[in-house]
Amino acid sequence: MSATTAEPTSTDELSQLRGRIDELDAEIIRLWRERAQTSKRIGEIRMANGGTRLVLDRERAILDKYRDALGEDGTQIAMLVLRSGRGPL
């Protein structure tokens, strides 16, 4: 007996689910780009007003939020999200 107990699904359902994954991926990419642009603009404004390039308390809060929501993988995802907005350190 196999480890999975789910009933077999039709190829139509698989096609629909894969289509939904494609839609979700497109939305994730769109949101990723929007977030990165917003983050870059925040950094520009902060530095133009004499602030620092990074606000470590803010980054720590974002890391915590992702870890709390997604577990340990969330920390790695948050690091990628942060990097996309500020660039590598």
C-alpha cells in the first residue's frame, strides 16, 4: 500500500490545479516586484532625510513575522524578500 491515501484524480483536475499554480505564481511575482520597488523608495526617502541605509529593528520585525507565519523556512524567504528591496549587504 502506498503512503498516500488520496483518491486518484482526473487529468482535468490536474490541469486546473496547475493552471491555478500558474496564476498564483504570476501574482507572487507581481507582488514581489511591487514590494521591492516600494522598499527601494522607502530607502531613498530615508537616506535623503539623513537616515541610515538599513533599519535593523524593522528588518528583525520582518524576519520574525515571516518565521512566525511560515516556520524556519520563513526566515530564508524573508531574507530574500529583504534583499530584493535593498540589495545585497
